[in-house]
Amino acid sequence: MAPWWRRILKREDSGDTELPRLPSQTCACVREAHHDCGHVLGIVGAAEGEVTLCSCPCHEPCPLGQQRSAGHLDFMLTCTCPAHLTIRRNQERVGLDPAEVVRLTQARRQQRTPLGDLSDDQRQELVKRGLIRVYQAAAAQAAGLPPPHDVTFDLPPQEIAQHIVLRMALTYSDEEAARLLGLTGAQVASAKKACLDRMEADARRQRTQRETLRRRSRR
């Protein structure tokens, strides 16, 4: 499954306003490095294999550009985005069959996430511990310190840390997020505001991009 910070958060009612959604685009598209985006946002847990797709308008020329998900094998054979084509050509060059790639990907995921026998409480506790570990690593890297855990990021570590603070505050409460992450209430509030402001700026930029593409298509 895609890292949680790439998934869409369920909108939460906070009085008169709604919290914005997390971006549904890959980091490459968020950075406007569109040629580096392979179109896949993540892999969901369907037994037959299914991928969630990046929603950036740059993928509209692809036959799957209007879809939000696709079967993994169908994606492997159909996607025409430049970054994916490069990957597929490399796989073909070494003799890898797309169906075998899908099978191996699913097998690796099942080995990494043996969660089927866990209770809901155990799964939630596992997710909580994972978020705390990622936060600790991101916060240390953002401060220029050696991270306590071996975690790598494809976004700036400060942004990752802020996303986790927001996620935990929404899931539990500001007070519980502060307790679990070793923060003060003021630090939680500051991280939430920075994250929400950045998400809103990303949403505005995406709307502007879509409007620009629509105007160009009408010419």
C-alpha cells in the first residue's frame, strides 16, 4: 500500500470548515517533475493485484489517465507514461514478463505484511508504533541528527514529521499526539498549521494546473 502520507485522508468536520485532503499525487508530480512520475501512487491489497494511480493532469494522455485505479497487470501493459515506459523497457531488456513482475510484487508484499491473523486492536497498535518510528526518524533528520531508525523518505523530513503529527492528532487527539510523540501542545498546533497550510497551497496549485490545461484544450 502507498505510504500513508500519499493516501487521501477522510475529510473531518471541524465546525464551519473542512480539512483539506492530502495530495493524491506522487512526490514527483507534487515537485512538478512530471517526467519522473511512473503513474503509480501505491498498491492496494486486492488479492489479484491493483494499483492506485496518480491524479495529476499530466497523465491525461495515458489510456489510464482518467482512472483512479487499475489492475496491476493491466497497468503494466497499458500505461504509456514516459517514466513507466522506461521501467517496462528495462524489464523487457532483462527478459522479465509483466505477469511475473506482478506475481513477484504481490509475493513480496505478502511477506512484508503478514497482518491477516492480527486483531483490529493489534493492527492499530502496529500502525501507531510505525508512525512513531517514522516521526522519530524524520524529526531527527530535520534537526540534522542521526535518525534512531533506518527510514528513508521521498519528501523533506520536516514535511513528513508534520504530516505524522496531523495524522495522529486527527486519529486520536492533539493531547494524545503530543504524549505519543513527546511534544508540547504548542508544537502540535504549529506542526498541524504548517501541514494544513502546505496542503491547501498544493490544492490551489493543482486547481490552477487543471484550469490551465482546460483553457489550453479549448483553444
